Amino acid sequence: MAGVVSAPSGAFPPDAPGAGDFAIGSRVWPGVSKVLEEMGELAQVLGKLIAVAGSTSHWDGDLRGRVIEEAADVLAAVRFFAELNLDSQELRAFNVRVFAKIQKFHDWHRRPQAPKPDPEPIETPLPPAPSDDG
Ligand SMILES: [Mg+2]
């Protein structure tokens, strides 16, 4: 079953409060926690980049190297996650989608277009309001 693999023995300290599921070295979806951690670090440095209008000079130091590091960390974490949790057919589909998305993003970059409104907006029915008499 995808998402459940054997954890190496001694992966977690015996006094660890949790089972360590979702961490690198766990049996359950190993690497998920690392993906989230690295996404958070990339979000932090990109937030700083936006805060200084795209300059790499920030009160916290030069951001260019950190953007490179954290983007690479996210890529590595996602690749690790995919390699450990997907079977060979899923990994092939993953790689095909990555390639297709990169091509699509390059295409959008070459020919940027304003977003178009949805032809048919999706109606979201609201739940009925609670009644006072019930
Ligand atoms: Mg990092």
C-alpha cells in the first residue's frame, strides 16, 4: 500500500512522545512533515521578498541565496516524498505531470494573459439558517 513503508529500526528516540508518523524514517507517509516544513521556510523567505518589493536586500539579510536554498529544499522534499510513497506507476504519472506543468508554466510565461471569468460560475448553496423554534 502506498504511504506505508517499513521504518528503519531506531529511527526515533524511545522517549519520543509521538509515533513519528509522517516524518522521514516513519512507516506512515514518510517525508510529509518535511514537505510542510520546507514549504513554510520557502513561504517565509518569499514573504520577505514581497515585503521589500522584490529587492533581495532585507533587514534580515540578503534574500537571494535563501530563496535558492529554500526553493531547492522544497523540490528535494517533494521528490523524496514521491520516491518513498508512490509506486512505480504513480511515480511515472507524477513525473509526467511535473513535466507537463513545467511546460505549461513556461507557456504562460511566454504569453501571459489576463484571467478570464468562469463561463458558468459555480453556485454554492448555503445551508438553511438555524431556526429559533427548534
Ligand atoms: Mg529549508
